[in-house]
Amino acid sequence: MTLVTIPIIMAAGAVAGCLGALLGIGGGVFLIPFLNVGLGLDLTTAAGISLMTVIATSSIVAAGSSNKDVINLRLGILLQIPAVAGALLGAEGVEALSQRSLSMIFAMVTGIIAVVMLARLDRRNVLLDASIQPGPFGGSYYEAESGRQIVYRLRRMPAALGISFSGGILSGLLGIGGGILQVPALNAWCGVPMRAAAATTAAMIGVTALGSAPIYYSRGRIVAPLAAAAVLGVLAGSRVGMWMSPRARARWLKLLMAFILAAVSLTYFYKAATL
């Protein structure tokens, strides 16, 4: 680590925080490849640092005002329970896997989800009749894209719980917060609009990360100076992402997520092949 490394990591953290707040994926999907492939850190060390930034991004989103009408707190609290359980399981099992296995998991997950997002590019889970009841775990909010109050209902509750548990495992294994799985899955299979899925997930993934972060710290996988630099960058970038989120079209958010995930998938397939 040199004096030049700190501002570089702060800048990367700012980009990760912006993407994390905008897409609800925690930013780790960008930061981990940068730390691991770009700077040569061990994948589990990069994951430990990423968990710190996920906590920071989630805290900013939860405390901010721009997304409060979109965040579905009741749904988020429900999904948090299996997510934390999965995070503990993933963090306990990460040391048993090789770097090549972790790289392959990262590559396959990001690749599959990129394809799912592209398949759902022009589909929206909104009901334009504001008089329709959203149900106990649905919601409603004003959407500038539609120019009116929209309503959505949660579908396939067992799938939503299973998705959260699986997202927690990925968070514990890879340090990516779980949003990389939860946002597209909630949007594609559970009837939650992209913007609501992203905001709700972004607000809850910090608690998911808290489930596995102490385990990483106890194993020496969190390098404090690098984590602090990344978190400082995330604090600035998250605010930019929150400002952009209400102004971005859902279609462009899906395209951006699919592009990032596809790039990460190709990177880690190549990395796994060379290990």
C-alpha cells in the first residue's frame, strides 16, 4: 500500500457507492473486481473491505429522504431474517473454498443475472390504477416515469424468502451485499418494480453485511486503512446515486446493471481459467 493507493481506492469507492445506491446492489460487484483484479488483493480480503462499503451505502440510503416513499420497510424487514441467516452461513463457509471456486461462483452468478435483466428489459411490475390495494407486502409510490401514483403487489412469497436467503449466502461468500441477486429476482419473479426493489434492497443489505463482517474481521480479512478509504469514497458516491435514482428510467437502470454484471462475469471467468 502506498500514498497513491488511498485516493485511488477512495475514487473507486465513490463509483461503487454511486452504483450501489442507484441499482441497490451495494457497489461490491464493482469494487471487488477493482481490488482483486486491479490491485491484486486476495479475493476474500477484497470481499471483507467490500462488506464495509456495503454497510456504508445501505446506511446512507436508509437515512436519506429521496427514496423514502419507494422503500418498502415491511417487505425489507421480512426479507432481512433469511438474508442474515444466509450471510452467517456464507461467511462461515468461505474459507473452505478455493480462490478458483469463488471466482467461478462470482462469474456464474453475475452472468446469469445479466441475462435475466436483459430478458426483463421492457417489462414493468406496476398497476396504474391507484385504487387497487397493494396487499400486506406490496406498496405504492409516485413514479415520474408514469406521471402518476403506481401500485404493486408482492407475488411468490416463498420465492422472495428463498431469494433473500440465497442473497445472504452470496453476501457472506463474496462480500457483495446480496443485492446483486435480490434486486433482479424480486423484479423478475416477485412483482416488485425495479426502482422499489433497488431502494428496498439497498436499505436492507447493510444489516445483511453486518451478519458476516465480524467473521471476516476476526480472520484478519478486513484491512482497516483500505476499508476506511473505500468507505469515505462510498459516502460521497452514495449521495450522487440517490440523487440520480428518481430521475433515471427503469429501462436504463436494467441496462446499466446488465452491462456491469456481464463485464464482471467475463472478468471472473477469465480469472478462474488462469488460476
